[in-house]
Amino acid sequence: MKFIKSLNLARLIIIASLVAACLLGWSGSAAKGERDALSGVFAKDVPRVCREIQELSLLNTKLMGEVKGDKLLSQASPESYIRGCADHPSVQIGEVDMGSRNKHGQAGIVDRISSIRPFEQGRGRREFSHYKIAQFLYRLEADSRQIKVTNIRMDLVGSSRDLDKIPGDTWTFDIEVTNRVKESSAAGQ
């Protein structure tokens, strides 16, 4: 009781400092023991893990570069990729009708065959110059290593039977493209 009555601010600070020093000493000792236990592991495993991280980061950089180069892989589906090619600034053929079917091959490979034709409006199929169709075909294969044009049918619009007249450069088209994927990838699309 006499000790508590004689307690002033200076003595209170001294007592709190002694308690804090004991706690810090105990936690420092525990941390040192933990560090000593892990120092053997660090000497062996850290260089190996650093090499693995470096190799994986280089592989990731390479794969990301391939994905950026292949616009099909960055799209949600082949249909959205094909529609994007149709809307490309050098193509601009607008809406296209699409249908697709799968052709199963060997070793779990599936050929996803998509048929593409111009969107039919109320007055019939739309017409394009051969240059626009060629640009569309180029775009389909240029931006993806997976899409290949496998069949093309171009019909001249308004051709006359008179051989003396040069027909206009208006065409319609039916195109088939093939996207070869593994069977597990085709099931998700």
C-alpha cells in the first residue's frame, strides 16, 4: 500500500519500461530462434526458387506475346473474332450470317467449321467489290494462326449473257473457315 501511495509519474514510467523491455526481449528471442531455424532452408532453396521464378516469368512473357499476336485467342469466341474482322477498317462489310459445325478427327482434335455469308436484308444479299472480299479473307488469316480459310465461293452479281459487256465488280460470297482445337476446348465453346 505504501508503494502505491508513493507511486509518481517517474516511477510509473520506469515500471512500464521494464515490462515493455521484458516483452521485447522475449519476442526478439523467439524471432531469432525462428530465423536460425529458417537460415539453413534459405541457403539451399532460395537460389532454386529464384531460378524457377525467373524461368516461369520468361515463359509467361513469351506466351503473353503469342496471345497478343493472335487476336483469336484474345476474343471470347471464333464468332466474335470473325465479326471483328468483318468490321475491320480496311474491310467494313458489316453484319455477316454465321453457322458452325464440328468435325471430329483423330487424337481428340476437333475442326470447328464456320460458314460465313453476307447478312441478307429484305431485298436480298448484299454485294461487295472483290477488293473488300479479298481484304476480309486476308484479315481472317492475318490476325490468327488458328483460323484458316478452307472454302470460298464468290458469285458475280448482275452478270449478263452479253459477252460484249464488261460486268460490274459486285460479288456475293460464301466462305468456310476452320478452327482446329482440342476436344476439351471445343466443348466449352
